[in-house]
Amino acid sequence: MSNKVLEDKFYIALLDDLEKQKLVLPILPEVALKVRDAVANEDASAKQIADVIVLDPVISARMIQVANSPLLRGSKKTDTVEQAIFRMGHSLVKSMVTTMAMEKIFKATNPITKKYMDEIWTQSTQVASIASAMANHFTKLKADQAMLAGLVHNIGALPILTRAEEIPALVQDEEVFKSLLERLSGPVGTSIMESWNFPDDLTKVANEHSNYSYDSEKIDYVDVVIVAKLQNLAGTDHPDAQLDWNNIPSFCKLGLAGESEVVEIEDIVMEEIEITQQLFN
């Protein structure tokens, strides 16, 4: 059986399981869910949120590290989770805890799919860093939400990779398998985001991030992620790197159409992108 036939059979079977709710979707770790619930309460204090976060020592340590990073540029060193939350603000805390929880989900257990898993996670953090800077400098959207949108945009790849471990011949054909990921990641990612009860504006990113003709009435997180994705691919041999930005509505909406803008984007936000990228290391 050819790999192309395998791809088509895999595609049909996975979509069928998705429709019948038989596909096993990743579960957001409990600490992220508890923090999200705590932050949703507008009256919650930094101490109340900290009491949830300290249950996970790894996330607690990273929160303090983020609070002391150049991104937030505090005048005094932060030593406790409560102080870190006060400095970061509820929205960024929620995004960062979700980010750290997702990093655990992206750990491959099978050497066959580890290469793809590592590559997707790296690309997702790069897109997240760029999206954060794009939102901050070129839109009125929230930078931390844009960062989270960039991080989750390809979340649909996870169950696909897990299922594909059962078919080594399919995974080993890189061209065919990447085509499969491209075809399936949107609908699968949308289901994951809905199961995690993410807001619609972020759920839409999982389904539309590869739709370069996407053109909403107002600038949204899909636009920012599309711009970040293509900016991240600039200068590579990826087919999407050859696209004319003038023909992509998201670039036009952000005022970034035209090849000459690549240098301008880099000059304005490169430092911020690098700083944000450090949050994932």
C-alpha cells in the first residue's frame, strides 16, 4: 500500500473518530484549570491565586523567573509566587500557567514522533513570541493573549502524532506526514480548544491559522498568528515563505504588507521577541 493511500485512509478514519467523539484528546493539567478558575474570579487576591500555583513547585519556580525577567523589568527582585502574581497581573499569569502546562503535554514518549513533537513545540514558541510583539506594537489586542494564541495554534497536531505512532511507515515519510498534519490540525485543534473551554477568539486560531485568505471585519488573534507564522518562516525554504504578503489580508490589516516591512518589523520588535522567547526556555 502506498503512503499516499495510507495518508487518505488515516485522514478519513481520524475525522470519523473525531466526529463520533472517539478520538482521545489531550487534557489540560489540573493546575492550569484551577488557576484559570481562580483568575476568572475578579475578586481573587494574589495570595488566593498563589495558593493554587504553589501546589506545583516547577510552575511556581518558573513564575518567579518570569516575574524577574527583562520582559517585566521590575525595580526589585521578586522572591515569592504572590509577589510574582502581583507584578505580572492576572491575565499574564493565566497565560503563562497554561503555557507551562502545555509544555508538559508536548513531551513525546515515542522516538518515532519525538522529532515532529519537538519541532512543533519549538515553532509554536517562536510564533507565540512574535505574535506577542506584533499584538503589542501593531494592534490593540492583548499581548499575553496573542502569545497564548501563537502557542496553541497547532495544538491539533498532538492527537494526530499519537495516533500515527501506530503506523511507522506513514510517519517516516516526512512529506506525506506533514501534509497530513496540515490537513487535520485545524478540525482536531478546534475540538481540543472547545474541550478546554477556551474563548471563541482563541479557538478560531486553531482552525484558521493556515487560512491565508482569512479576512475578518476587525483585527483579531487569527490575523496576528498568521502574520507571526509567516514572519517566522521568512528566509526559509518552506513553500509559505514565498507568499506575497500584499495578497494576505492579515498583513494589510496590521499595516505590514510588502517585503520591505520584514526589516522594519525586525528593527522594531526583535529585542522584545527574543526576551519573550526566553520565557519558554
